[in-house]
Amino acid sequence: MSDFENTEVRTASFAPIAPDLPVGMPNGLDLLMDVPLRISVELGRTKLSVREVLDLQNGAVVELDRMAGDAVDVLVNDKLMARGEVVVVDDKFGIRITEILTPTKRAS
């Protein structure tokens, strides 16, 4: 005979995971709005040996794997999220987002 045969079984009850926040307090996605993200834009890539990098001088041209005018990659925390085109705004470079990638496109 098992010790558990005469044991009373009850349904477990748990406290709410997140209590209701006071009115005006951020919740859901609003809680993440101030989290800093590192955004970088990749114009292209190339492979160079250490010797080639050490030989670079002012004015050196490094050929990338993309053509002028091709879309640039927009990375958020080192993950490809979008593609865009380089624009100039008030004498500063910027990126106009032309495509936001779906998770399926990001993986390929």
C-alpha cells in the first residue's frame, strides 16, 4: 500500500504573475521603448589579409562586394532587420528604409 493513496489532492492556485500596474505606468511594449539598441549600416564586405590591411594608407580604396547604388543592410544588435538606401540630409548621411525583412528573409 502506497503512502499517497490517502493523500488529499487539491488544485494549485498561484498569485498573478504581474500585478496590475497603477494607471499611467507603462506596460507591454511601452516598457521596452527606452531600451537602447545598437543600429549599424553595412555598405558591403570584403576580405583582406592582415598584410593588406597594414598596407592601407590615406586615400586607399577598398573594393566592396556591392555595386554603387545597391541597397545597404540595416543591422539591429548585429541582426539583419532591414535594407535601405543612403541619402543625404542637411549635409549628413542617413538611410531611407526600403524593406523591412520578415524573420524568414532574415534567416536566408
